[in-house]
Amino acid sequence: MRDPEVRRKILAEDPVKDSTFPLIHRISFSKMFRLGSPANYEPAKSDSIEAIAEREGRTAPEVAYDILLEREGRGFIYTPLVNYATYDMSAPEEMLADRNAIMGLGDGGAHVGFILDAGYPTWLMSYWGRDRARFPMTDVIRRLTSDTASAAGLSDRGVLAPGKKADVNIIDWDKVGFSDPYVTYDLPANGKRLMQKSTGYDATIVSGKVTYRGGDATGALPGGVVRGQR
């Protein structure tokens, strides 16, 4: 991609023509940002690729291209598709404050090549519960555990009580966070997926067995099919 002729040809292509990507018409350079290292998930309007291009007298595609070359080709472009119209977290905050909101969505299937939202529980704790202190940590944990279990009809888990499923995370609140995201090719047929390491989890216990310690898998696999309880 650093070859001038390769660069010229790629930048000369029409990004929309013949594209089969369903969201192509909803993505604009005004809502595209350098993710950076450490990752910045709350960039200002002046940080957008469109704004950078205007300041530097370049085209937005040129700026985007160069961002992807950063960190030896490991640079990421961050594109919030929704809920970032005002270039801040006010919309998500309003929705999270609604008592009827249920914490959910962990897309671990069809979209793993360009979306990584498995870390939303860590973000809820680190950003909203600790850094912004917008919600009490006790409420954050309740919403991630008993609220979601109850909403899904899983009455055998979600609280620490006799007779319930022994699923527990032991967490160091001061260290809860993320490493930089990266791409790995470990799916069948060398399929790619986005990954991001989380920090601050001293141990993860499933059905009474330690499955992760300090972020490393122990090899224990006590999980099974999840079924609702009446």
C-alpha cells in the first residue's frame, strides 16, 4: 500500500460503485476517526477525517489511506454508525439512564471481521461506572448480571445465592480496561476476526470452575447449552 502506483490506483477507485456492503451509504468521513493507541472512543468533531482533510488541504480518502498505514499497517479507523450525531456520549448516556434499558448485544458471529462489541461489559464498567462515574458500580453490575438474566428468562443465574449457577468474575476495578484491537486469522479457512484483550479480570469462574486466571485460559470448559428456566 506504500507503493505510489498502488496508492494511486486504490484512491482512484469509486468506493460505492459495485459495492455490496449494505452500510456503504451510511458511512461518511465526517464520522470517521483515527482510533489511535490507546484507543479513543470519544473523538471530537475536529478529529474527524473530514476535518483533518480540510485543515491539511488533502482529500478525505487520502487521509484515511494514510491512517491505515500507521503502526506498520495496523492502524484502525473508528466509525460509530449510530448515536454519535453530537460527537459525544450524550445519546448513549440518555438511553443507559432509562430504567427499562437492558444491557445486551454481543455480536460474536457474522460481523466479527469489522465489528468488535464483545467488550461492551468492560466498557460499561470502565467508562460509565469508573471513569465517568455516571452510574454506581453496584447498578452497573446488577444490569450486567441479574437484570439481563431475568430478562432472558434465565432464573438459575445472575445472583450469588445458594442453588444458583456459580458463575463469578473477580475484578480489579482500577485495572479494568482494554488493550489495542488487532486482527487475527484463526477462523476456518483463515477467516479473520477483530480481537481485543481486556484487563482487570483476576479470575473467571464458570459453574464453580476457574476458566480464566489473569486473562489466560486454564483449559477448563465447564460450559454447556444455555436453556431458559421456568
